[in-house]
Amino acid sequence: MSNRTLDNAENALLKKKHPQGPNGLKAVIQLEGFRKLWIGQIFSQLADKFYIVLMVYLIAQYWVSSTPQNNEALAGVAAAIRMDFATRAQRITLLATGIYVANTVPAMVLGSVAGVVADRWHKCRLMIASNGLRALLVLFAPICLLPGPSLMGLSWGYWALLMMTFFESILTQFFAPAEQAAIPLLVPKENLLAANSLYQATSMGATIVGFALGDPILRLLKQCFMTLGFNGGEFLLLPFCYGMAALSISGIKLKEKLKATSHESFLKEIGEGVQVLRERPTLRGAMINLVLLYSLLAALYVLAISLASSIQELGPTRFGTLLAVTGLGMALGAVIIAQVGHNFNRRKIAATGLAAITLSLILLGQARGLLLWTVIYCSLLGIGAALVAIPAQTTLQEDTPEATRGKVFGLQNNLVNIALSLPLVLAGTLVSKYGLIPVLWLLAFLAFIAAVLEHPWRRC
């Protein structure tokens, strides 16, 4: 999706020797400003995952046990979205769905607006404010457990948690574009691929650790503080993580060119970000690859249930194992790119990743019921995803003008979150109607077309 001139320029860049040696993980970690941003990202990512785990934990502990099975209002909601409401697990799922929706809506709507703010305001201050305000906001969680009036058979506290989640997600949207726009200001151009690889690896690591260990950590904190005579220790984890993220980022000295005070409307400035994508084929191609990739990954969240249900050793409830393996594959792919990716043409890396995704989706359909091969193919899919995501993100950072980075990354946040949401509905419907294998073949075909559009046969 990039033209010959840009490819030649990229290859010339690849031939340059970095004065500190190879452009690997060691080189970017040695950059003090980036290292502080990276540490802040780790704590912020962990906090986001721990937040969801805490909400589900509170729902299970305080609301599900007090929600009768004959609650007509909630039973009607469950029927409308075709969800059962009979067992305790199903009631947890239904109430947790409200949390997921409250967390997702701002991500689908506000990304572009947050991007405009990131271009107008100091990016470090915006990230510090986002984490600091989130740390203060989650301190109100224990108050939601106090008795009070009810609505639809649920106490006011559950609805307050939904509102808190909604505002927490709004604050998160302002963090994301500011963070992405700050990376190219802290990292030399020749190190951006390694920097994004490190970000990808730690993001997947935070996802796995946050979701896998969140519940045990919350329970351990609760027990530890109860032995000290203090109840509610589990509520301290989120303020600690958000606070550490803000503290780490506060030490960054960022040199940036702020846009002069603008009287343009937010809508017009959002349009400037769209215009940049129209004018620059490399940016447009990278954005398309990212949207396609996250659509495929979102569909995999649904398909993993069907895949796991066909494996005797797993069953449908342990579909998370396949997602975790995919995440480990992405982390492995990120480390590989960080160490050797600068030696290869970025377009060919993306085409290789898309080809790996295509192959793994086809083979997953053939390996139904076989645990070992399914795990191998999910790992291959994760590696392919890293080969697509990291070069695309690096291209966006390199080729986007500094004055419009916030807008472009805000638009990316919008599109990616939409790409993560719509396939969750469509994939389940298609699997119900046509079966698992035809859907896997459809996704593989889309990945194959994207690989062809990268024109990997062109000489560099």
C-alpha cells in the first residue's frame, strides 16, 4: 500500500547504522524519557485490566447473590439480547455486560475528540491528568456498596458503577492518543520499530497478567489487609496502579510543538486528521491493516468459544486458554521484530504477517478437536498479528506530521474500537448460521487479500 519512492527511502533508512549498535530492545530501554513512558504504560494497562476484573468481582460478591431469578426486568433484558438468566454464572455475565458496554461506548465515540485535545494540550500533562483523575475516580467504588434505593431489582450502587465505568473510559480515551503521539517525540526514528515492539509485548503481557491474576491479587489484598484490621484492601490496587503511572510519566521532559490556540471547531480539526490519511497512502494503508487486524482478533474472541468446545481437554468455558496462547504469540512476534525487524522491509513484514494469519485461520478449521495443533496455530496467528500491527503503528508515527498526530491517533482509536466491537456481534451470527469453518475461511480470505495488496513481490 506504499509507493516505490517511499519504499526506497525506507530501505535507505534500514541501511543506516545506529551509533549505539543494533536497534533492539536494549537501545530503546536506554532512552530515559521512553523508559518512563513505558513504565507508565505498564501500570496504566494493568490498571485497565484490573478495573474490569474488580467490577466483575464486585458484581459476583454483592449483586448476583441478591438478584432473584424471577427478576422480570432483567429477565426481559436477557431475553432481548438472547442470553440465559437461570444460573449464577449467567447472571454474572449479564450484569458484567453492562460494564463492558459502559466501557466501550466512549471508546467508540470520543477517540477523535480526544485526539484533537492531544494536539492542543501538553501530552505529558494530559496523560498525568488522565491517570490521576482515574486514580481519584476509582476511590469511589466502595461507596457504591452502601445500601440505598433500587432500580430494576438492583441497588443504586450497580448503576453508580456503570456511571463510574463510563467516566473512567472517557478519561482513558484522552490517554491513548497522547501516549502514541509522544512516542516519536521521545524515540529516534530508527528506533521506533523496536519501541513499538516493546509496547506491543508489554501490552499483551499486561492483558494476560491482568485478566489471569487480577482476581487472585484482589482476594490476596483483601485477606492481607483484613489481618491488619482494615477492610477493603482490594480497592487500593487500582489507585496504586494509576498513581504509579502518573508518577512515572511526570518525570518525562517532552519537547513538543503545541498548536497555537485554535478557534476552529473540533469537527473541522477531526477532518484535518481524515485529510492526512487521504493524502498519504502509507498512512492509509497502515490504518486499514490495523482496522482489519483488530476486526480479525475480535472475531477470534467469539470463534475461540466454538474452537474450545470441540476440544475435549478444554470445553467452551476455557476458551480463554486459546486467547492467552494467541497473546503469547503476539508477544513473541513483538520481541522478534524488536531485535531483527529493522533489517527487513516493513511492507514485506506486514505481508508475511498477513500470510501467517491466513494460513493459521485455514489450519484452525482443519485442527478442530486437536488441542496441540490448535495451540500451535493460535500461536502462529499471534505472531502474524504482531508482524502486522507493529510495522503499521510505526508507519503511523513516522509519517504523520507532528501537528496532526493526536488527531490521527484519536481517529485510529475510534476505528480500532469499532473494529473490536462489530465483529463480536457479526461473527457469532455467522457461526450460528453457516458454521465455524466457513467463517474461518472468510476471515482467511480477507487476510489474504490484504497480504496481496501489500505487493510483497515488488523489488525494494
